[in-house]
Amino acid sequence: MSDTPNQSISTQTVAGYLDALNSGAPTPGGGAVAGTNGATAAAIAGMVVHFTLGKKKYAEFESENQSRLARLTDAQSKFLSLADDDATGYGTLNTLWSLPESDPARQSGWDDAVAGAIAPPTSMLALCVEVLNIVNELTGTTNRMLRSDLEIAAITGKAAAHSAACSIRINIPLLPEGAQLKVTASMDDMLAEVDQLHNSIAKACR
């Protein structure tokens, strides 16, 4: 199968994905960047766990680390799926945006389309919080020789979170005023937690 802009990110080669990103097609775009960054953060954290499992020095953490690895592997897959969902949500909203405001199809589908565009990056942001919490736990239960990789996971996870927030923020003005405040507050709370976790991980890894 050839790599195309509309192909699922999970089935593309790295080079194919980057070529699609560096093209005139509307997707993949910012949501894909957030998703692939999140998946990368989960994957490299998982690598650290793989290099720790089975080591006598960390035997007391074996069960917890196995559970964390399973959660990271699941998050890695979810990030890629959410990246595809983001592209779908963008496409739906963009289609309605091109219609006149008086068009019945736009009026009837607008609220759902806006919600559909905001939901995937919001889920990505929440997943970033989960992944960074796991990485923070790993700083005390995994091979210290790989602490630079955990810091890279924290940096990449933070980038994913703030990238997802950009995709949320751009669509907030399309929401009703009351919903705008709620979505903004939730986003800001998660970003603050992400930044705090990143700082904690970086300190533990140095």
C-alpha cells in the first residue's frame, strides 16, 4: 500500500507520513503531530521498561512495571487512533465551514462538528497527562542508565500536550460562550499538570 495523505497514520511509513505532512493536503496536520508525539513518548518510555523487566535489581517493581508497560503500549495505539479521529473531525467541520451559514446542513450539523473537532485533541491531552504520570513513576522503578530516555519521553509528551492544546484552542471560539469557559478551564488545568509532571521528571532524571 502506498503512503497517501488520507491513509491511517498507523499504517504509514515514517517517511510517508512526513511527506504527507509536508504537502498541500489539509491532513495530516497539527493533530497528527500531537498524536505521533504522544505515541513516541509512550513508546520510548516503554523501551525503558523493557530494559528493566527481569533485572534482579528492580525485581520488587516487576509487577508494577509490567502494568505500566501495558498501559504505555495501549496509549501508544490510542494516540495514533486519535490522530486519525482528529483528521476526520477536521474534515467534517471544514466541509460545513465551506457552506453558507444559512444552509440547513450547516445549521443542523454545526454543533456536533465543532464538538467532533475538539474531542480528539482533548482526549490526546488527557492521555498525555496519563502517560507523563506513568513516566514520573518510572523514574524511581527503572534502570537509571536509561534516565535520559525517560526525560526525552517527558519532553516529547509535553510537546504532544501543548500541540493538542493548540488544536483545542483554535476551535474554542466556535463553541457557545458557557462551553468556551468550561473547555478552556479544563484545558488549562491539564496543561498545568503536564508542565508540573515534566519538571518533576526532568529533575529526577538529572
